[in-house]
Amino acid sequence: AVRVESLEPGGPAERAGLEAGDLIIAYDGAPVGGIDDLHRLLTAERIGTSTTVAVLRRSRRLELPIAAAERSRG
């Protein structure tokens, strides 16, 4: 899993409802065992596409809709 430490204000993760402390366990149905898995799943082809991210939040599993976007520069 990947622990969410912080969120970019107004970014895709925040808009999807992710919170600091969430554990990302799957992206688009694919398991996420660590940061390398998540990086492999977040490819340029996914930018602008909608999918779901599965997280554990305080012992609850949540499926949140999310759209990947390029990180803002600035």
C-alpha cells in the first residue's frame, strides 16, 4: 500500500476525496503494493481518464472515483 502523506490543494486526489493517512491499496482494479506499483500505473496514457482508487481509511475500504492529471508546475 501507499500512505497518503499530504495532498495538493485542489488536485485530483483531493477532488476525489482522498485524505492524509489513507492507504492506497488499488488503482483501476490493480493492486498497489508500494510506490513503484503506483508509479507504473500512473502513465501518461491515463491523464484525463476516469477510474477508481481503492483506499483503506480507519479500517474501512473505500472506492473513490478519480481522474489522473498532470502535476501543476509552479
